[in-house]
Amino acid sequence: MRIQENLEKSKYEADGSIQIQGTTIPYHTICEDHFFVDEENNPVASIFSYAYFRSDVQDNSKRPILFIYNGGRGCASLWLHMGLFGPRIVKLDDELNLPTVPPFELEDNPHCLLDLCDLVFIDPVGTGLGRLIQEKARKEFYETHGDVRSVSKFIEQFLARYNRRNSPVLLAGESYGTARSALLAGELMGAGPEKADTMGISVSGIFLLGS
């Protein structure tokens, strides 16, 4: 299982800002595909990510980075993205009686953590914009270790691509994402079944939501 950088992919970039505790925090967001390929370099699956980088930081190489995902296979990151951690979230006038039909509005999230760390929301294979491209690869990604392995490979590649290997790594998972976090911390360090492929990435903290 490996990620290929040179495939044509969807990538969207934009800039924004948010007020957090009286301070304006500018950010740059990058949303993009990450393809897994087979031995012939053909794409078999993809993970999609939504990253928010604080853009007024001179050197972010040591700035904490939080990887965020929702629950088990079939659930995209939008619930934590648009409901809790993102800079823009769904506006709820009555949180105990949630609307079930549109229209919906967005509002700035005063509890966003961009003042403290950068945010990366993950749609694993088969969720949201993450895709299973070849049916033959289903078993490789749609089981517990395959899921953890693919997310760990994504995190490793993401840290390398954006020169963040020296950043403290934080994880936030909801529901099945709490089990994923427990296994992912070991996999990133190199304690998974394939120990020969040690990544050596330490996790500095974990949020467990709805475990």
C-alpha cells in the first residue's frame, strides 16, 4: 500500500479568516485527493483531505497539527468539520431540536482551534470524497487494519509533503474513530502488524469523542 504523488487529482485552495477570542486568525485551506496505487501505478483508492493552515505564522514546522475524522466505514468527516472543529460550522438556533430539511446557514466558529494548531479533516477510503476505485482492493481498505494502515500512510505522506515532520501530531476521532485513534497511534509509531515498515511518528495527544 503506497500513495502516489504524480497522479492528476482534484485540488482546491482558498484563503479566509476568523475571529477567535478577539483576534483575527487568517488561514489558507487546501482540499485535495491522495491516491493509493497498485504495483503497476494504477489508482485503486483515494483519501480526501481538507486542511486549514494558519497563514500568519512565519515558521509552522513546529506548530501542532490536528488530524480529525469521524466514525466507521461509511462516515465522512463532515460532522466534526461542519459541526465542531471547522472555522465555519452549521448555524443551529436550537441545538436540542435540530432542523432536518434545508435551507441551512453557516456561521463562524468561535471555538475553532486554529489559534492553537492547524487542522486536517480526513475522509478515509469509501467515505465522503474518499473513493474505492478498484473493487479488487475492497478487502485491503475495508477492514480494521486496512483502514488504520491507509490513514497512517496518509498522515505520513501529508507530514512529509508539507514539511511538518517536526510538528506535534494530534488525533481526534468520533465513534468508531476512537478505536481508529487507539490503533493509529501504535501504527504511526511502528507497532502495527507490519513492523518492518516503521514510520516512527509519535502522537502527542488524542481526543476521544463519543467512545
